[in-house]
Amino acid sequence: MKMHLTHFKKIAMKESIKELEQIIIQNLRTTSEFKNEVVQKENEKHDLLKDVALNIIDILDSFERIQEDIIEKEYDKIPEVKKATSRYKTIERKLLGLLQKHGITKVEFPDNRLIVGICEVVETEPDRNRKDEEIITVIRNGYIRGKELIRPAQIIVVKN
């Protein structure tokens, strides 16, 4: 009888172990699915931030074009235009601040030279007084977030 009970306990123990294994496997699956969902949500959040940032950058580009046009046509000498331009600049600063709040900044060129991978050369011009790959003009500002390129800068560089 004692042997029969021990045999019964072994069978019950094996069944309990199988149940625990099934629970562990299910928990691992659930954890894996949860991790995948978190990664997917982070990617969606990142893509949404990038999309919103690009739209804000388009607005900033429009402000820059308007300001250039105002200066070119010398409208900036008219008092009412000066006031309106000042308001535009305030909005521009707020939009840049919003981008910076999310770690997005304009690409800077401290050496005034082409930075491969961050710039798109749209035109080259010869200039014997300057070095090759020196930036002549930034046509469109570039933006980065950490090491991620949000939008490349479009530039004109020297090529002799």
C-alpha cells in the first residue's frame, strides 16, 4: 500500500511539473508579446514625432522664404512690415523651441564644410579662393535628433 501511494505521488508530481511548465511557457509567450507591443508602440511614437517635426520644419522653411522675400523687396523698411516680421520671428522661435524640447536641432556647420551623411549637395560652384567642399550657401536647413537625421541640409559647395 505504501508503494502504491508513493507511485501515486510521483504521478501527481509529474502532472504538477507539466502544469508549471505550461504556465511558465505561457508567461514567457505573454512577456514576449508584451515586449513586441512596447517596441511597436515606441516605433509608432517615434514615427509620429518625426512626421510632426517635418511638418513644423516645413512651416519654418515658409517663414524663412517670407523673410528673405521681404528683405529682397526692401519691405522690411516699412514700419508695419517690421511689426509683422517681428511677430513671425516670435512664432519661429516658439516652433524651434518646440523642436528642441524633443531633442531636434538645426544642423550646424562649425567649420563651414560639408558633413557627409547630413548634407545633400544640390549644386557646386568653382571658387579658387576657397577650399573644396566649403559651404557657399545653405539652401535648406537640416535637422537632427541625437544621431538620427530628421532632414538633410541642402547646400551649395565649392568644387574646383
